[in-house]
Amino acid sequence: MNDVDRLPAVKHGLWFYAGLTTCHVRILRHHTLYGTGDADDPPDIASDREVECYYIRFDRPDAGHQWLDGGAALSLREAMFLAQQRLGPVVSWSD
């Protein structure tokens, strides 16, 4: 996922870790939806697909200086919704 972290964000925001600490969230557009690589999963989940998708990346105070994986979505709207589900209902988007 390191190549994903180098992409420019299409959406930036802030969320509150433990309801108190302000942390960052970014949504990045990419051309490859990475699969699980697990042979037991169905092919559409296990294999990488060439499709426009959006990755959610966020930080936390206990994660050092690395971006954590918040999941992937096939639309920006879905990515924003997924971020709010994962990080809490209060995500403040700046753009």
C-alpha cells in the first residue's frame, strides 16, 4: 500500500481519536483495487482489479508517522461514508 500513500488526496478531513485527539483522514483516488490474494476468496475479491477506486487512509496518535488502512470504495461518496463508519460519526471534511 505504500504506493497508495504517495498519491494526492482528493478529500481531507479530521476525526477525533477516543473523542478527544484530532487526527487526519485522507481519501485517495487510485486505478487499482487491490485484492486479498487469498485463494479461498472468490476471484473478484482475491484478485487485483483495474478500476477507479478510493482508498481511505487515517492516522492515530499511537501509530507513529504512518497512515493506517481504512478500507476501499468504488466511489468518493461511498469512501466518505465508510470513513465515518470506521472513525466515528464526526469527520469534518475540509474539501
